[in-house]
Amino acid sequence: VMYIQHGLSTQAKFTEFPRNVTATEGQNVEMSCAFQSGSTSVYLEIQWWFLRAAEDPEAGAEVTGTQVELLPERDLDSDGTKISTVKVQGNDISHKLQISKVRKKDEGLYECRVTDANYGDLQEYKAQAFLKVNANSHSRRMQAFEASPMWLQDVKPRKNISAAVPGSIHNSANQRMRTTSSPEAAAKIPKQSPQSG
């Protein structure tokens, strides 16, 4: 029995793998990762990493750079950006990655890395999942509006004013011509203005 337990103890494994997720912009996303060490470990460490998106490495690099600049506690290496770390003593560890209000720039490959430390012997295990973020058509329209509200508000009144000014000049000129050419209209105007005023 002891031998069998020892044999089983060497089989460290993920008890929960992160799964691929498809979300719409603005949604909250959660990825789970759980690991069980086969033997009693000195410690287990679990890390979540954001790897560059496979489709567009340049965009991924920009996202990574921005994240590191805004959040200096995140580590950067050639593989990507470290998001979080949890360390425990014992055989079991689990850690959920939660992303609130996902954006298109969050799309990419996420990796759960587990380090199993057993008296100087470090073993690393990795599991990956892809986050796909679909654009929200409503948010896209709102972003387009928010990006240029001054332009939208500024241009329309100018067009209306420039269109209205020649028309009003033209109309007032016609009225003047009518009043001067029509003695009846000219006679009515002085009588009406004292009453109305």
C-alpha cells in the first residue's frame, strides 16, 4: 500500500484546466486553474500570464507595454506579461483569473503556470486557454460618438447658419421690395406696430 501511494504521489496534475472563453466587450470573464501535487511539496505557486495574441504580435506587444507601464507590479518576459501570483504550502492550489469589462485588447492566449517546489527540485507545469472578445455593436457606436462629439456638435450649427443667412437676407430683401412697391402694405405696417408694441 505504501509503495502504491508513493507511485501515485509522483503524478502531479491539473485538476482543472483553463477553458477557452468567448465574450462580448464589456462582459466579465473568469478562467479557472487548479493543480494537485503528487507529493508533499515545500510550496506550490500558481501564476497567470497573458501571452501575446497569435494573430497580431505587434498589437499584443503594445498591450503588454501599456499594461507594464500602468501596472508596474506586473513582470514582463519574452513570453508575455505576468498578471498574478498565488503561493501556498501543501498539495493543492487553485486560482481564478477574473477580468472585468473585457475589451478587445484583452483578447489573446492566457497561461496558467504552476511551480511545484519539492526540496530544491522545481517542476513547472503549464496550461493555456484562449480568450476571444467580440466587439459589441452598441459599444462600437457609442465609441464612435464619444470619439468626436465636439466635431458633431460644431459642424452642424455652422452648416445651418451658413445655409440660413443667405436665405434670410434674400427673404428680407423681397419683403422690403414688396413693402416699397405696395402702398397698401406700407400703410398697414405703421398702424400695426404701435398696437403690437
